[in-house]
Amino acid sequence: MNGASSTKRKAPFLAEDRPQKHRFLAPNGGIDSPGVNTPDVVRELDEHDDQDMTAYFPVQAADTAEWQATVEKVISNVVSIRFCQTCAFDTDAALTSEATGFVVDAEKGYILTNRHVVGSGPFWGYVVFDNHEEVDAYPVYRDPVHDFGILRFDPKAIKYMPVSALELRPELAKVGIEIRVVGNDAGEKLSILSGVISRLDRNAPEYGEGYSDFNTCYYQANAAASGGSSGSPVVNIDGHAIALQAGGRSDGASTDYFLPLDRPLRALRCIQQGKPVERGTIQCQFLMKPFDECRRLGLTSDYEAAVRKRFPKATNMLVAEIVLPEGPSHLKIEEGDVLIKVNGELLAEFIPLDDILDSNVGKTIRMTLQRGGEDVEVELEVGDLHKITPDRFVSVAGASFHSLSYQQARLYGVACKGVFVCDSTGSFRFESADNGWMIQSVDKKKTPDLDTFIEVMKGIPDRKRVVVTYKHLRDLHTLNTTIINVDRHWSTKMRLATRNDVTGLWDFQDLADAIPAVPPVRRKGKYIQLEHTSHPAVADLVRSFVHVNCTMPMKLDGFPRNRKWGMGVVIDAEKGLVIISRAIVPYDLCDIWITIADSIVVEGKVVFLHPLQNYAIIKYDPELVDAPVQSARLSTESLTQGAPTTFLGYNRSGKVVHAATTVTEITAVAIPANSGAPRYRATNVDAITVDTNLSGQCGSGVLVDKAGTVQALWLTYLGERSAHSSRDEEYHLGLATPTLLPVLSQIQQGKNPKLRILSMEFRAIHMSQARVMGVSEEWMDKVSHVNKHAHQLFMVSKRTFERGNEPQVLEEGDVIISMNGKMITRVSELDIMYSHDVLDVVIVRDGEEMSVKVPTVSADDVETDHAVSFCGAILHAPHHAVRQQISKLHSEVYVSARTRGSPAYQYGLAPTNFITHVNGKKTHDLKAFLEAVTKIPDNTYFRLKAMTFDNVPWVITMKKNEHYFPTVEWIKDGSEACGWRRVTYEDNGKAHDGEPSEGLPVGSEDTGDMEEVLV
């Protein structure tokens, strides 16, 4: 359920997008049999649009005056809840949503709502009363099983209306009575929906793999409530709350499901009296099943008659459905057992069973069951339900862990024990970020429980490669094994978070400092031998390939992934230089691990990132490698169309494949821009394609001649987000080696290449187009002589907005004839820009030929070297891809990503927004922005003025949250081993180096694509 309002839940969306819906369907959408629980329920997330919720749906005109008066009395008690579940925990993902609650104690300020709203993990939110007064709300209780929770607010903060409470009267719920559901329906301020209770004996609905209630009956009605109505009071004509709105169908049926108030009323009274809310369990799930089915399970006629006589209206009995291994019921109760008596008393309903269990925590009870017509007597020790419901989690190496909860154990029918990965990111992102992983061992040490896991992790040094074994709850038959690199440098602190029901927050405690990395040692390795290659020299190239893994602890530059891998080519074995696609290494705030000869793993670092040509150069320490690594020989001759070559690549499984082939095409490529989230893409480059199906299967490789000389790199090019799926398009194309040589020679000489670039994109035009645009016949004739293979010129298609606002001499539509006296008919000839401050360019503009002097700009500051994490948003100067796509920069404070469940997500600050002002003060860059926001007190509102990517201004009001989302500045300065320095700003605005003392680990991030998701 992921913790939003259940029936039609609300969640955030990008400011520039329309609302979308995400449905969590149960296994069946079928027919609801009387008395039988069928997983027919859908909980739906409606994307939160943050619009002003001022529409008011009045009571239906047909209502009587008595109902009118009742509703008018009720609505002042009903509140809209806007909340964040700030990180993934148990069954809940990090999210932002809204729901409904109602005041049940006006003096102490208690509000009743759903458990899936309060959530099992960190909660941050506020409530809005009917008169639009707002007050912070804090959880004081969430039931471990049943779908209710209690929030606390300060009644004194409500100044303009009297606060009153609804009385809870669970005993008044009857079949056939008319009811009203008063709540925040479908995101509106208030709606009043009418219905009639049709059943009191429905099993709790199942919602799929998220949170679901169980071991209780539910009421059924036809109120047709929708998104945001979770937690609404169900009231009778006297204005008493008789049930709690919890779920419903969204398959066209207007069916709603209400939770009885017996257990919420008991919990409220305990809290009011300052007593703990004791909850007992025997770790067995029961279902209500009708008498006819119970007879088939072995219920004798004598007991059926006794139950029918004792409970004249009963049509069901309780039948054991799931018995958890190693729990109190294990080996005593079996699935299919019919419950007859508890402590000698006949029992056929959930409510008295709950009463008995909650009153006997730590004691023994006697149960009488029938199994196949035979009586079975068992004694069971009642356990503490709160002890098997996690109230703490540990964050380490970028991921979060807690003990397996009763909710998850019941869902999968497993023992309630073990270490559950609640946020599988960072070092512990296995095959995917999917929830459900259970850690079995780390570094060859068993981790049966959370405390043992903590002790094992304390002893692992930074960057150590360790073996981890794990299982998935869906497949406990399979033990998975992987090797991870433990990150204790980006995520230096190992932190324990513990729930505090007094403050309503989670308290953070640092457990242990990171152990420094152990110095690496020299390792030995041997290469495989390729067979059946076209030439022996081609086979030797395996000694030039290395496997590169890149992990990024934080998303910058709109890049959609946190982890990428590919094959790199060693271009200088003596210096340890490797060339790799920028689709694998997009920026240098990352960890790079290079595998050589399939046996030696060494750390790498970024040496150079080419601003346009889609390659990066990384470096490893060759002293650590004892293997015959070979420097690839790079060709100085350009490939031509139709030329024979050998394709040598690595497929998606990392296996080397090869084939003799020919070059089919060499053309200027235009990688489509990603309009939703600008990210790095290659521009102004020639792309090579070859005549083999292997080229589409391999994202890494080379084209090589018979002498073993590399003629082109085979690279992955990141493109746009697919219109038909949530995946990013990737292109596999060749890049000729001659264009690399000037840069490589400088790096090999120990120099840092100082490239100059033209701040624009070009595209090829044919001679027919050139003639219409005014290019003379004389120039066109020269083109045919200069380039016999491709008769083309280049036109300026897009100008890049530069940081220094340099005058841009060239304009869109200009046709380039020559640069510094050389005609430009090939993309590679544009490389002249890299080494000149000013170019003499002959162009044709509006049919007129002219000569202009065009300044180039430095590429040194193209890469992001400064970022800020604020209220869950990642901010930095607009990166190169933004400047390539936008016509005007509104500020140097650009929103690149945001964390789910954060204030940025809740209040709608979206990726691709520019922040221009904070509380009316202009923030032209990150320094000005930090000066403004660090002065804002915690947990107070402030104003942001922003501009969308499409030049639409808007104002955001946002509340600061330093407890869960502290302000952190990241500065690239090479002062630490990772090359970046972290500066944390405390609530008083003071800065200090290092990780914040509080706050959550970076979780799933939204980069502007609706879902990657993350992180």
C-alpha cells in the first residue's frame, strides 16, 4: 500500500505534468463470495496536484434537515492530512500523499486516521481544519496489524474555531443503517458521501504485496469514496463515528470497506490514560468462513448447533489460514483448523478474540479447535505484537535495514525473524531496488538478526569487497550470492534510527565511525584466449579490455541511474588509462571499480570527461596489476563506408563476441534530447554503423583491422526517455579513433586538456538545402571536390546558453562554409574549435555570405563541481545539457533531482525548475541561495519563486525540515579520497565539514522522469 490513502490515494507529480494514476492490483479482481476473503481490492494513487482544495461539495439536496444538522456538526471535526513518509520502511515506500482524519480528543489533540497513513516508519505532516487553519501533526500510535493510527496536534494552535471531537460508538454499527462518509475525497476540501451498511462480516481486504489488515472483520457499504478519503469518519444520523473508512474497490463497483472502531476505541482510551496499548498475538491468521465451508473442513454438527444457538446472527466461524513457522501457534495449530473455544468460551468473531489476546500478553491461553472432525486442545503463549513490529532501522553503506516485520512474515508465510532490506540502495542494491531482500550473511559471517548485522558491518573497512548472501521473500528457496563494495566514504556514518512516540519523530544515533580502507595489494591475473578470430592480432585485444562498474551516490546532471557498467579499452597500460563511454561514467561524483583479466579489481578515478564526444578517460594504479595488460593501438586513419573491419564487443552478459563485418555508414549523428530531464548527450560527432547483428547487442567494444589496430570505439550513447515505456533509449554506435588522439596525447603527457568549444550544435544539410539557403554554386562545387564521399555542409541548429553570457556571433540557421580557411564538410573537421580561442568563420546567413570572428568558450567549467541538497532537492548550476536545450537561463540554481517523501516532493518543487528567489530575495547562484535558506528557522514556511523549463513563473511555499532532510553542500576540491568535500549546515546556519548528525540516507530520487526510479 505504500502508505497513502487507500481507496484512491494521492501522490505527487511534476509541476509540468498532468496527474497520473498508479494502481496496485490484488491477484484477483473477482467476485466477492459471502463470508470469504477474496483479493478483489484496488488501492489507487492519484498523483497529487497541490491545487487549492477549496471546492466544497454540499450535502445532497435530498438529505433531511436532521442529516443536514448532523453533517454540519461533523465537518468541523474532520481534517485533511498532508504528509510524507520520508523513507522506505517495512511495506511502505517513501512517498508524499494526503488523507483524512477526525478529532477524537479535542482537549489532548488526538486525531484518528488509518495506519497506512500514519505509516510504520518516519512520518512528517500536518493537518488542515475545515476553516483552513493548519497545525503540525505527530504520530503517537500506529497499530501493528489493524488499519488505524493516531496523530497528535496542539489544540491551542487552532485559534479561529472551536475544536470538538467525534464520539466513537462502535456498537451502533448495524446492517441497513444509513451512513455518511465525511472526508477529503479525490483531493477536494470536503465531500459528504452517503451509503447504507450492507455487511458487518466481511474479511479484511487484501491489497497485494503492501500493507494489508487481517484478523478482523470489515464493514461493507456503497459510499463510492475515492482518493484521499482514507481515514474518514463513517457517521450515523446522530453524528456518532461508527466506523473508519479504509478501503474500497476501483473496478467500477461502488463498494467501500470500513474498519470497526472497537480496537481504535480501546487504543485511544489507553493513550488518554497514559497506558501502553498492549497488543497480543499467537502469529496465526484467521479468516471468517461460512458454516457450509466449515462443515467441509470438519466442523461437527454439535459444535455448529452450539455456535448458532450462542450467536444467532452468526453465519461464519474463524478458520486458521496462515500459521507462521517458529511462532506460538507453530506445530499446535494447523491451516484449516476451525476455532471453537478460547479459555472455555465459544467464539465466532474477531473482536472478542482480539480482546482475549490483548489482555493476555505474556500469559497462556487455551484454545479448542476442530481438525477434520476431531477436537484439538492446545495451550498457547500470547506474544507481544509490538515486539515483532520494527520500531528502528539502521542505515549503512547507503542502504537501510530492520528486522523482518510481522506484516511481511504473514504475507509470505515465513518465520518472523531476520534482517530485511527496507531500502535496497547504495552498496546493497542487488539486481534491483525491489523490496523484499533478506540478508543471510555478510563477509562470510551469518546475520540472523539486526544486532548481529550491525556488529558485522561495524568491522568492515571502507571500500572492502565482501561476499553477501541473500534471499527474496518471494523465493526463499533460492540463496543468492553477490560481491559488493562497502561504501563508508560517501555514507560515512552508520546510523540507528529509533521511533520516539513522545516527540513523534525518529531519533538518530551514530553507531560507529568508518574503518579506513585497507591499502590495496598487487594481484595477479591471466587473460582468456579467443578462438576462431579473423586474425591472430584481433584475439590479443582481449588484453586491452577491462570491465568498469560505476556507482553514483547522488544523482546529478539529470542522469537517470545510480549504477552503470560497461567495458573500457586500455589506451595506456603503463599509466593505467582507460577510455569508456559517458553513458557509463557520466560525472566524477562516483565510485569506479575496474576489473582486469576477470580476476583483478582495482579502484579507478575520473581523469577527463569530454564535453561533446561521449567518452571519459579513467585511471587505475598499474602497480596493483600483475597481468599482461596491452595498450590498444589506435588508428590515425579514418574509417570509410564499405571498409572491412572486425567487430569485437561485449554483450549484455559481459561475454566477448566477435564477427567480421563492414562499415555500413558514417554520418553526423543527432542524439535526441530528453525534454523531461536534460542529461548528457553526444553532439557534433560522426557515428559509425556496421553490418552485423552483434552491434545492437553490445554496448561496448571496438572495430579493429586485421593488424589488431583499433579503428573505432563502440560506445553506448544515452538518449531520450522512450515514449512507449519507462526506459531510457540507448544507442550503440562507433566513434572513430582519430578524433580521440589530440586529447589522449595530452593526457599521456601528464597534461590536463584545456579544450575550447563552440557553444552550439550543428546538423548536416544536403546541397539541395544549401542552395535554397543561399550557398553559392561556387562553394557547392568546392564541396564536391573537398569531400567526394559526402556532399554536405553544416548549419547551426541550436545555440548553447553559456555561463559567462559571452556574445554569440553565430545564429541558428547560419550555414558554415569554412573555419580558419578550411572548408567544413565533415563533423571531425569541427574539432578545430578545441585548440583556438577565436575562429575565422565564413558563413551564409539569410542568403548573404559573410566572414565573422567566432570566440570559443572554455570547456573547463562545463562539468558540475558544486551541488546542494536542500529539503530533499538536489540543486546545482544548470549543467551542459540544460544549456544545450534552453534559450534563457533564469538562474544558476537548477533542480536536478528530488527525494521521494521529502518537502521538495510534497510541495511540488520539481526537477527542471529554476529557483530565482527565496523569501523575495534574488538567488542568482548557489552561494546566494545558501545564504538565504540557512537563515530560515527549521519547521517554518518560506517562499520560493521558481521558473519552469518552459518559462512559466510560479511561487512555492515550502516548510523546512532539517531533522530528516538537512542542508548539505557538496564541493569538488580533491581534498578527500573521493574528491568531494561535504559541508553540513546546522539549524543555526553554521557550516561544518562532514555528514549531518541527523537526517535520512539519500533514497529514491526523481530526476524528472516520472519513475526510474532510484536510486
